[in-house]
Amino acid sequence: MVKAGTWGENSKQLHRFFGWDDVNLKKGSPFFIEAADCMCTEDHMKGSVKLTQEESEAHPEYMCDFGEIEWDIKIDKQIAFNVGYGASNLFQTLKAFEMFWHAEGIKTQFEGQIILDGVKYDVIPEKSYGYSDKNWGKNFTSPWVWLSSCDLTSKKTGKKLENSAFDIGGGRPKIGPIALNRQLLSDFCYEGKSYEFNFSKFWKFVKTEFESHETLKSYGM
């Protein structure tokens, strides 16, 4: 499935589905995946999704709105958050966790063009405030907490922080059949220096507290 869309006012999400026989996926490095005119590598992505209102209403199982979007964008990942041994080859082989996570670009600049419902938008690197990560495994954490930003301003100086970002992820991760309630992985990179709070590094006695709630949106109505 290819997912594309927008947040904010008049938000929408659009889905496009492919069978595995129609997908070209390269094993190993560098990353490459392609299906029809949709393609993604470590430094470039392009593609399109189009769905009419009639198709959206006739197929509520698509769980998406209607509209049309095209994109052709360069990717520049500038700050990474490596969660540590929990995503290592050994733990992947053992399938120790139900879900794995790696955030190669908690600060990512994008450059290119997006066409949404016929309107063209230029993606400017210095104003894109982008993010890139990867999740894989058997299932998603439920609930799933995620918060990130690289559009930061110093309260001390009032100046933009050009080499800073933070990323928080977690919720209720599972180690084998055991669910760990309210656990977070987080990193705050302040002008190139990392401050990490990682529950999986248990020897550091990291403790985090948070509250959350959910909102719902209906599709195909």
C-alpha cells in the first residue's frame, strides 16, 4: 500500500494498493522499492495516488478519502536516532520484539514538487521540516505514541535551532508475549549533541510518564 495525503485544515489521506507480484523490492542495501510509477530510495521518492469520490464511497475498506496527489521529491536525512541494540540483527533474528523501529532522519530536508488536486506546491528544503523513519515486525504497538519535530526555536536566545530535533516513540511494546506498559524511546538532539531517554537501556534506570487519548475519523461515508 502507498499512503499519501495532508494534515491540518481539509486534511485527507489517499491509499493505493499493489499486489506483491507488481512490486520490485531490492534486498539489502541500498534501499529500493518500486511499484508502477511509485518509487522510494534513501534519497528520492516519487509517485501518484488518485481516487474518485465514487470509488471512495463504494470501497469503505480502502479507508481513505478521494482526490489526486503526485510527488517527486529529493530526500536529505541530516540527524539520525539509533534506538540501540533493540533493533540489532540478533534481536531481529530472534524476533524478540513485536515491532522494530529505526529513525534515520529525525531531521530530514525535502526538495521537489507536490501536485495536490491540481494545485502545485514547491517543497523548499529549509522550510520542509521533514522526518523519515522505518517500522517493521509482526504488528504495531497499541497504543502507539509518536511525537517529533525539527522546527525548534531556543527560548534562551529566541533564535532558530538549525541542527536540532527531537523524536519520541513507544506506547506498549511487546518483548515476546510480554507487553511493557507505557514505555518510551526518545532522543533530543540539541545543536548536534544527543540527549537520549531509552527504556530499553534498563541499566540507566530511565522512567517516563505520559497521558494520551484517541480521536476517530470515518471514511467512505
